[in-house]
Amino acid sequence: MGMNEMILSSVVGLVIGIVFGVLKLPLPTPDKIEGVIAVIAVFAGMMLVKQFT
């Protein structure tokens, strides 16, 4: 992932967070650290598969 993609994804995430906050919507993310770790693990698994296929 290049620097431009990281900056763009950060900006998009920030804008989505602002929109959800303004509209008082719950964020579509796990609210416990275990859920966050699971999401990261799923992403890491996908990246591993991409590396070896």
C-alpha cells in the first residue's frame, strides 16, 4: 500500500466518522477489543493469501 492510499483511506475514514457522528448513527465496528483484533486477523489472513497465490 502506497502513501497516497494510506492518506486517502485515513481521510475517507475520518469523513465517514464525522458523518456517522453528525447523524448520531452507531459505528459499524466491533465495540470490544476482541472484535477489533478479529477484524485485523481477517485482514492479515487475506493479505497472506494474496502473497502466496
